[in-house]
Amino acid sequence: MGYYLIYGALALTHIFAQLVFGHAEHVRNARRLRRDGGSGDERCLVTVVVPVFNEDPVLLRRCLESIAGQDYQPLEVIVVDDGSQNHAQHAAIYAEYTQLPGWTALQERVNRGKRMAQKLAFDRSTGDVIVTIDSDTLLRTPDAIRRIQRRFGDRRVGAVTGSVSVANESKNVLTRLIAARYWMAFHQERAAQSLFGVTMCCSGPFSAFRGELIRDLKDAYVAQTFFGRACTFGDDRHLTNLILAGGWRVVYDDNAHAKTNVPDTLRAYLRQQVRWNKSFYREALWTARFAHRRHPYLAYDLLLQLILPFMLIAALLTVAYHAITINANLLWHWAAVLAGIALLRSAYGLARTRKPSFLIFVLYGFIHVALLIPVRLYALATLRRNHWGSRAESTAVRLPTTRPAGASTSALFTIVVLLGLLAIGLRR
């Protein structure tokens, strides 16, 4: 019983912390928007970087059209085609948009991965602010770039992540659930971290960085290795980590809106989750090295993200054992608890958005237990494999670099600690 109380207290306080701090950041952003009207420094040159690999031409055109429709000037736009197999379909689109002032399209002969494509653009960029946008992302409003770049008026800010929602939300039940999860990830989790300037992930679809930092960090960014192999994915988390490690504030702006497409099949979604979880565990080792120098919320949030899933596994196994040996009704009681927690998490989204789709988020709680927890275990068990399983899979390239000291030892230590927590939970 003591174990359940500890787990319940940690899980519920974590949820409430995200709700309270996330809402506080939302209120602060709203006040900031009313105060300055969303205006930015018009003397600030913004470079927009769009890496492309095997993108659907329809989505690519929509992405570039949304950038061309931005009301902020001056813009420098650099599109890098990273050896797309369907480049012939893209060529006409590039030819059309490179006629616009400040637009450039670069073509790589072979696919080298998103980081290298971004670095090619970083090398050519001259902007005071660099905005990164995925090629399947649509900027929702003409002032999205204006709103995200204005945050750099605070000289302590090194990076900003925008608010990303799901473009293909209406496709099926899965995409609706993912859309609700995205909303919580940004408006609760990232917003809570942003209140203290320690947002842990500037999302790949739409983020902005101080130009001088990118030019200082770009070589370290592409040179990252893990277990001696080049890291070709997990780019958004690692670039964010490099900036956090330098002492800069990393914030979230819920007034800068973008939409992106998400997996619409369970198979594609689980492949994505394996990739994201590998990235999370790998980057957690980096974050742990400097977390003590940042606001305590960073260490608190990171620690609970690491241990709560494994505490949940221990609790579920214990409940299953007791249900088999003592009382089968315990499974129904636990299912009710899971549903209650899911409803608690979705209640804030329902109150903020008035979208009935948040009511079905209870299903996500069971998906989390039945599918996503096993995915986390698989990702951790296969952490050394650099096969990320994305739709834009690239060949791992060995690069001359220095990996974080003791990365292998730290990874093994992390695994041992997590397994120890699991064992303690089962014994109780």
C-alpha cells in the first residue's frame, strides 16, 4: 500500500504541477501579447530553414506557401533537399519559390540526414534569428514568424518553440488522440517548463534560435555520437540541450501557431514513438550533466519523466498478481484509476479549447499502458541501435567528434537504476 501511495502522490503532483505552471505561463504569454501587440524588431533578419526529404509535393507546396505568406520582413528562406528520391516532383516547386527575393533552394545528391541538411543551411544563413520548419508543417497564421521572433527581445532567450497542432486530426480516432496529446505536450508540459526558462525540446516542426548561437553550436550539433555512432535523429532535443547547457533561457510561445502531419496508422505511430523514446533517453544523459545549474524544475520534471513509467509498470504487475491470486475486481479498480487520471489530464484541455475530442482521451491512457510502456522498454533495451525507423531514414555517418564523457557508463547506470526501482516496486 505504501508503494501505491508514493506512486500516486508523485504522479498526481506532477500532473498538477504541469497544469498550474503551464497555465501560469499561458497567462504570462497572453499579457505579453496584449502589452506589445505581437510586434517584433523589424531590423532583425530572420532566416527560415526547411529541410526536405521524400516529402509529399502537396504538403511541401503548402509549407512553402505558408512561409511566403508571412507578414514579417525581411526573410531569408533556405530550402535544402536532402537527396529526395522524388526530387523531380519538387523541382517545379523550387523553381517557383526561388523567384521570390531572399529564397534559395539547395540540392544534395545523396541523403545525409536532417542534421546535415540543416547545417548546410546554417552555414549559409545570415539571420539574427534562425527559424526551423519541417517540410510537412503549415504556419497557421501570417504572423507566426513575427510572433516567435519577438521573444528574442529578451537577451536571455536562446531558443523558442512554437505551438504545434495536428493538421490531419480528423483522419481517424488515432489522429484525434494524438492531437489531444500534442495539445497537452505543448500547452501543459512545455508551457510549465517555459515558465522557468527550461523547455526541454524545441519542436522540429516550428522553432526559432538565436543566430549567433546556431553558428557557434552547429559543428557540435552534427558531430554528436552515442556509443561511438553518429546521431542522425533526435535533432530537436539535442539542439535544445546544447542551448540549455550554455545557460540560455529556452521558452515556449503559445501565440506562434503551426500545424504538422502525424502518423495515421498504429504501425507508423509506434515506429515514431520508438524513435522519440530513444532520443529521450539518450538526451536525458546530456540534460543530467547540467541540470543542477538550471532551475530545479528541470531536474524535477526530468526525474519524474524517467521514473514514473517504470513505477507504473511495477504497480501494474503487482495489481495483476493480486488480481490473479486474491481478487479479480482489482483490475477493474485499476482501470477506473487510469480512466480518472486520463480525464484529469484532459479536463484542462477541454476547459481551454471547448473541444469535445478531449473526452475520448481516456482511451489514450489504456494505449499508454498497453502499447507505449512496452515501446519505452523496447527503446531502452535497443538504445545502442542507431536505426531510428523514421519515414526519412538516412544512413548513419561516422563523424569525427567527442561524445559526452562516460556516455556508455552513464547509459548502463541509468538502466540499472531503473531496473532497481522496478524490482523494489515488485517486492513491495
